[in-house]
Amino acid sequence: GLPAMAAAPRKIPFGAAVRGGALTADAAYGAALAERCRLLVPEGGLKWAVLRPNRETFDFGEADQIAAFARRNGLGLRGHTLAWYGAMPAWAEAITSRVEAEWMLTSHIETVVSRYRGFIGSWDVVNEPMPDKPASPQDLRHFVWSKTLGADYIPIAFKAAHAADPAAQLVLNEYDVEFVGQRFAMRRAGILAIARSLLDRGIPIHAIGLQGHLFADRAIDRDGLQSFLREIKAMKLDVLVTELDVIDFGLPTDFATRDALIAKKATDFLQAVDEVTPPSAVLTWGITDRYTWVPIYFTRPDGTANRPLPLDSDLRPKPLMSVIERFTGNA
Ligand code: G3I
């Protein structure tokens, strides 16, 4: 008889965070991104601190540069991020009234989202709303928008993003939702509560972003993660992996051993997600160990460089790259 027809391999878009400065200075880096990725996301170029050097003006230099690179290479672009406690300009500390805060937040979102309307297809509207150790699922991180607007800053941001680009996918993005421990369970509960409250109020939210900053030596709570994902699926929300990398702080020095453990951790995570709901995209937080945030916080005690990303610092693919290629169907 005829051989069984092989199922068409699925294609999940793969992408990576990108630094504008490095794109300018390092042609091989740009070539690696163009070769490996279908999606990009600026690692910093769309953050408040970069876009808003002062309260009157916008500086779209880096974001426009990355958007032009994406266009030239036929790549899609995600936006990161509209409301986040990190990378806020110092001048924003002077925002203390509710009226001013609501105006600043909505007008910022209107300006930024409409500039890339039709090109940035997906936005991390609210990033990292949960405190590191929430006391309850209702607990929110304290920063300018929650201090002035309370929990309302979240629906305000989602509404403003939707108004500025009704076709964009709006994402609630969070880290530390996959590990074993009470504080991670509390963070998962908090994210579900935020999503549910938006949906109950008829406010558009389309997906949950799992950042996926994994630790090679930290256990993933498979059951906890999967029941979290089942709740997300029951709400008819998509799931994206938005910032995958594997922190190798405590791993052995030997590269082959280290890279294998990193690949294994990413495999365990991606499989756990996939069994419940295949992600609509997978992005790593950088493409090469040459440019990664990890050493800022997790410099290795043995003095060797961190290896958290799919390509090594010479842009050679490591086992993590193969894991992602197989997983996304781009092998
Ligand atoms: O560009 C300047 C450089 O000119 C200067 O010499 C140097 C000195 O410190 O700083 C450089 O800027 C740094 C920038 O990264 C360069 O990439 C900033 O200080 C530093 O704060 C900034 O850190 C970024 C961090 O977010 C804060 O915005 C990391 O690159 C970026 O990877 C990290 O990304 C976050 C996501 O947005 C949210 N999820 C977690 C993730 C990792 O922490």
C-alpha cells in the first residue's frame, strides 16, 4: 500500500528580543536574527525610559530603527511594553494625581500604539503586574500607575491599546509563573484574577505571555503550570512564550554539560505548555549569548560567560536552538 502521509510539520513563529545599538554595530548579529527569526521584539526600544527622555517629547529612534530592520527582512514585530514598573524615566515619579496619571498613561499608549498600527501585531500591554512575593492574588506591584490609579491602571491600559489599534493582540505578560513554591502559585492566581476581571468587564485581552526566564537548577511545577494554562484556555485566551532563556548560574563549567541541561530545562517547559495549549509564538530574550541581560544579575562564580540563549557568543547554534527549531516545526 501507500506509505502513510507524514503530517505537515506545524510552524509556530519563533522570534527574539533585539538591541538597536547592536544592530548598528554588529552586522553578523543582524544576519543571525534575519536568518533564524520570523518575529522580533525590541528588548528596550519601546520602554518608557527610552521613548520618554522628558515629559514633553518622544524619542522613537531605536524603535523605528528596529521596525525598519524588521520590514527590510520581512519579519513581524511585537511591542514591549506599555505599562511596566521597570525602565520608567525619573521624571515620572512626579506624577501623583489620578487625573494626570490617567492622561499620561492613555496618551502615551495612544501615541506609541498608533505609530505602529498595522505593523506591531502584538503588544505586551501590562508587564509584570504581580509583586515578587504577593500576599494575596489581589496584591499588585507598587509603582507609579498602581499608586495613582490603583488596580484600574490595568483596564485603562488595555482599553487605550485597543482604541489605538483594534486589530492588535493584547497581552498580559508575567514571569515566575512556572516554578515550584507557594509564591509562584500566588502569582499564577493573581494573573488569572486580572485576566478574569478584564473579561468580566468586557475589556479586550487576547493572550497571556509566559516570559519563561527559566533557571536550569530550579524545578518547574508541571501540575501547577498546566492547571494555570487550562484556566487560561477556558477563558479562550492564547498563550505566548515571550522571553525564553535559561539562567545557568549554578550549572557546571563544562559547556557541553551546561548546554545539555539548559536544553533539557527548556524542553520540559515547552512540552508542559504544549500539552495544554500550543503557544501561538515562541520568543527568546535575545538570540545570542553575546547580548543577554543575564550577567547583569547572574554572573557565574567560575567567571565563565553565561550561556542562556540559542546561539553562543560566536553565533553558533547550541542545543537550545535545536530544541526550539524542533518544537516550532522549523527544524
Ligand atoms: O545602553 C546603556 C549603555 O549605554 C550604558 O553604558 C549601560 C551602563 O549601565 O547601560 C545600558 O543600558 C542598559 C540596557 O539594559 C542595555 O541593554 C540599562 O542600564 C539596563 O537597565 C537595561 O536592562 C534591561 C532591563 O530589562 C531593564 O529595562 C535589559 O537589557 C533587558 O533585557 C531587561 O528585560 C526585561 C524585560 O523588559 C521584562 N522581563 C524581564 C527582562 C529581563 O530582566
